[in-house]
Amino acid sequence: MEASFAEKQLKVEDVQEAYVEQKDRLVDALDSTKSILGDLRSFNKEDWVVRYPHIREDHAAPPQKTSRKSIRRSLSFADDPTTQTPVVLHQERQGVHRSVTLSTIKDVEDEVEHLPEQEGAAKEQEEGLLPNSDFHVLRLDIKLGAAGSSSSAAALVSQLEKSSISNLLNDRIGSSMSHIEKLRNRVEDTSSKVLVTGDLNAGKSTFTNALLRREVMPVDQQPCTTAFCEVHDAAENNGKEEVHVLKEGIKYDVFDESTFIRHAVADLETIVAENEDSATMLKLYLADTRAPSESLLNNGVVDISLIDAPGLNRDSIKTTAVFARQEEIDVVVFVVSAENHFTLSAKEFLWQASNEKAYIFIVVNKFDQIKNKEKCRRLVLEQIKEFSPRTYEDSQDLVHFVDSAAALQPSAANLAFDDLEASLRSFVLVKRSKSKLLPVSTYLLHLLSDIDLLAGANAIVADTEIAEARHRLDEAKPVLEKMKAGRDDLMDNILSTEEDAVAISSAKSKSVLNAAIDLVGEGKLGVSKPTIQLPSYPGILGVFDYARDVKRALLASLDAATRLSEDEARVITSAGVQKIKELGDKHLPENVEKCRRVFMPEAMFSSSRTCKNGRTKHTRRSSSFGNGAIVAGGVHGLGIGLAQRPDMLETTFLDIVDANYHFTVHFGDGKTQTTSDDDSKITALSVVSVGAGALTMVGGQAIGARGLIEGALRLSDLLGNSTIRKWAGPVVGAVTIGTVAYVILELPNTIPRNIGRRIKTTLTSKTEESEETFVEAQADRVGRETRKVLRLASWDLKERFTMAMEERVKEVQGAEEMEKKASKAKAWFTDVQSRTGAVRSSGHLVESA
């Protein structure tokens, strides 16, 4: 006991040199940490949305044997709480120093526990280590509902978007940078501030009076300390004892009376009572007549001020002010009543203060009034162990059970309070590295470990994104290369499929229609269909009706032949569409949506009639694919509806007796070709036809007037012969009767041939209005319709191929950009961890802790 007391009485000069050296290193560490935070803030804004991790126990997982240094936990993120990554927590030997390596693990081997210590540590380093606690400084303090409801806060945070959480974190980093600046000013300041606080009626003012060895602070059974009263040595005020009431909004200067109102020390109680409802700041200057080796204020080394604060649970405004004020002080002296122990507000304050101050000086007041002192001591220490383990470990010097009121008795000796005072003086003066610098060091350790947690967790995210990006590249890049290599082949195949189908359908149409026209030219039906039959001959009296019905039947057969050519084109087009579909299946990636269009062959060549300005007009629909599709339809002028065209159905005498044709055959230049062997035979009807045709030429150049007169003279000479006159009558009668009979019998066969020849001549001839024959026009129409359908299918395939290729390009570019960004982030976060390690090493923060 005597040795311990002697240690507390050591001269402060013995530790000043070491203090200054460590102070300089700590200032450098503060500057370096602030630089890291600034870079982290910029990186969060400009390059990478920093994810906010959350560590939780995996209760669902069965317990497994692991190294005593390693604990299995789950890592998730506030913006994605459902996704969890298994990690291993690493218990560092040196207090709260956290591992700088963080990565995902597959599993923790049971044999780790049996490995040698160094080998086990290496094993953990390979598998991935995670800090052993959640955030301290960079914790997002979001509360919803009841105060301190962590579950409601987590529920709120989990609903926030990634960017929102990043913004909250950015603000928290900014606050930490501001606090670092305050800490730097505190470290550079040679004075020390001691905050005396606690719950209401814990005896704070009595304790302060006991330290000063005089009753200065107002003491009453009712709460009376409502202002921050900062006690200084009178030497700082030219040796004068007085009270300065600071003016709100004006920076205080002890030598500028305009910044405060001067009062006598005796008026302190009145001042406090009059300003009970205001946030008053007081400066109290007192002279301590004791020797520097005994006094706290007049210590002869550094300037020390005692700050007597309002009670924590007086009201929320005062409590918040106390919480905020503790940021600018060096030592917290927490006064707790031995009767009530620690209240909820006290625990919350001490928990927050422990983030910066590993050591808190605790005074358990009114201890002499407790009967069971051992039980009280045990219960208080157990509570201290929860919120400040370092204080508990050094409880012999930092936790004191006293009665402050008894220490004010001048005649009574109070060893417990003397020991407290010596411990406090040693803690503030001799152990300034622990009292003034260690809180800053502790804060930096917590902050650096928080940065490590952020960096390590985001390194996991970067690793995950790198793996995901490479996986995407492995999938998308070969597909893209294949599409690029096959693009020209696809376009060539599409073009050749289209051209081949058009050429085949056009050629097929020509073949079908030419064959049909040749049959019609022989007086036969162009196609054989049950619905189309040549009419029966009604007799000589219905010969014109018969000719008209024959013409209608032959034209209808040509219409049927046209439809047959269209059917052939439908088959060819269907095959082309199927081939294009197969090209799509071959060249398009598997996950590309297939064409939803359905080809309807029956919709090809369909047309609907509308009337406009009294003229027949044909309009086309939209498509042969899907509903309401466009189809190419033939128009009447191209053959569809020949049997309904009035100009084609018009019947003349030449359809019955084609004199011009027979005259040309028998008296022409012999170049006219006949359509069959029957047409070359000379029949009575042919003779009559020739005669009738010759008569139509009378008056022309074929027979002149002179030839006609000569013919008449020869005929009169011939008739002058009696023998000839005798046989002329019977011969003429016989010829007439035979001719008439033959004509009547041969008309049913001759009329279809005559009509067929005329139809063939019409359809195979070019006119001034059209440079194409009927067959050519029909073949072009069928080819155009085939091309239109296939072009639509080709366009659809080209569009889907182009879109799929663009998507693959974007996917590859996005994956490459993702990999580049994630790789940069991983390298950056790794560098951050190296920088935090360097700060720890250069500032000797680990040793200080």
C-alpha cells in the first residue's frame, strides 16, 4: 500500500519527456487517420459506394470446433440483410486491434484447434479473418421507436437503399473528421480538463468541494447544479478568486471583460439558482493554498480545470449537453451513488465514453452509509466490467469507494479519500499518457478498426464482384465472339434463302401457268378440278351461251392454275421461313427470346375489295405473320378473277368461227404454228370459214374489181354448159346439206379450241400498257409476295440478332467495367488496410492501449 502511494507521489517531471514524444507521434497518427478518412470519403462519393457491414451470430448453424482465436459469424450488409457470408472472427491478443485481412471462407477445419499456435494463425489468415466486434465510432446511430431499440434501428437501416446508407456513412465519416480535429487540439493543448459528472444527487458537487478542500459548490438535497461550472486555478486570473458568467454567443477571453460578467465567489449559489432554467456556463477561479505536491489545480506543471456538470437524468437537454461536452475533456470522473449504482442514463453515457476513453475514473460516493459494503463493491465492479473492461482491470487505481461529505471534515482523517485524490492526481499528471493521450489513442484504435472493418468487408464485396464479373465474361465473351464470327454467314444465308425461294416460287409459277395456258390453247381446262367442268353443248340455238360458258370455264381453270401457283409459293415460302427460323436457332444465343410471330401461309395473296371513286380497288392486309397480317394479293388485272372480268367474258362470232385463224393457217406464209394436229385438217367448216373470211376481204387489195369481173364471166361461161347446169343443182344442194350438218356436229369441239386460242393469244401477248405477259406478271407477283414474307422474317431475325449482339456487347462492357472497378476498389481497400496498420505502428497505438 505504501509503495503504491509512493508511486502516485512521483514527480511529474520524470514523465514529461516521454509524454511529449508520444504526443508528437499521436498528432502524426491523428493527421494520418484524418487523411485516410478524407480519402475514404472521396472514394465513397466518386468511385465506390461503400457498403455498410453487419456482423451477427449464426444461430442456425450447429456449433463446431474451431480455434480458440476464431469464432464463426455471418457477415451481411445493411442494404442487403438477406444475403449472408460466413466469416471467422479473429480474437487479437492486443485489445481491440482488429485483423487487417477479411475474406470469405468455405469452412473452418476442426483440426485448426489442434494446430500449433503459429500454424493455426497462418491457417486463419488464409481462410479469412474478421474483426471481433461491430462498429464503435462509425456506427450508424439510427433509432426508431423506443430509445436504444437496436432491432427497430436495424429494421430501418435494412430498408434503406445502398446509396442512402452510403450517404449516412459519408456524414458519419465527416463527423469523425471533425472530432479528430478536436482531438488534435486537445492533444496540442498543454492543459487538462477533468469532467465530474454522474446522476442526480450522486454527490458531484460534494465531491468537487472535497477535492478543493472547501465548500464552494452549492450543495442541497434537491438538484442544484444546473450549469456547467468550470473550476480553474486563480493563477490563470491574475490570482483573483471570482466567478465569470459567460455571455452566450461570444468567445470567452479571461482578459476581455466584454465576454463575461464578473461576480464574487460568494454569489455562486445565487447565480446558479437564478439561472436554473438556462444553459449557463460559469468559470470559477479559486486559489488552493496547499503545496503543489498535494493540490490538483495548483500542481506546478500543467493547467487543470474541474468541470462540474449537471446531472445526467435531470432533463434531456442537459443530458445531451453533457454527452456532447465529454468530447472536449481529457478525463471523466464519474460519481455514482453507492445506494443506486448505475442508472440506464449512466450506463449509456459510460458506454459512449468508452469508445474513446478506455479508462474512466469512477467514484462510488456515500459508501460509508452502506451496511453490506462487500456486496456493494462486488455489484458495482460487475457493472463496471460490462461497459469498461479496462477500467475494471485497473480498478485498484481507478475505482474508489468513498464518502465525500466525510472528507470535508477538517479534523477527521479520511484515508480512502486521500488515496482517491492521490490516484486522481497521478492519473491526471504523472500518467498523462494514460489520462490525456490514451483516450485519443483509444478513439483512434476504434476508428482505425472501424475503417479496417469497412475496408475488409468491402474487399469481400469487391472480390465477389470480380468473381461475378469474370463469370459473366466467361459466359458472355465466347457468345459475343461467336456472334461476331457468324454474323456475315448469317446475313449471307438469309439473303441466299430469300433469293432462292423467290427464284423457285417464280419459276414454279411460270411452269404451272405456262402448262395451264397451253392446255387452254387446245380448248382444254388448265387444271383438273372437280369444281370446274366444260359445259355441255346445248345445240345450235344456244351456241353463243355455250361459247360464253366455255370461256368462263377456261378462264376459271386459269384462275385455279394461278391459285395452284400461289399454293406452291406458300409451300416454298413456308420452307424458307422454317430455314430462317433454323438460322436463328443456330446463330442466336440460347437465352434470347425466340420469335413469337406465327407464319400463316393461308394469309398470303389474300385481298379485300374497297370502292373509291366508283373504281374497284384492292387493299392489302398487314402481314402473313400473326393476326391481321400483310398479304400480297393478286389484282384482277394480273389474273385472279379472270372468270369475272367482263372484257374477258365478252363473246363474239369469231369465238364460234375463227375465220382469220383458218385463213392464216391455210393461206398464210406458213409460219403460224398450230396448237394441235386437228387444226391442220381441211374440213367443210374450214372451207366455209375461209370463204366467209374471203368475203370479208372483198373491196380490199386481195381481190380487185377486174378479178371479180373475170370471175363472173368464167362462171357465166361455165353455167352456159348444159351438162354442168344439169349437175350443178344437186351438187350444190348436197354440199350445202353436208356443210350444215358438219358445222352442227363439229361446233362443240371447235368452239373450245377457238376460244382457247384467243385466250392464249391474249395472255401471251404484250400490249402497249404492259411490257409483261400474263405469266411474267403472275410470276413477278408471286415472287414479290414470297420476298415480302421472307423479308419480314429476315428483318425480325436480323433485329433480334442485332439486339442480342448489342446486349452481349453491353454485358461484356459492363462486366469489364465491373471487374475494373472492383479490382481498383480491392486494391484501394487493401492499401487502406496497409495505411491503418502503418498508423498503428508509427503512433504506437497498440502499445498505448
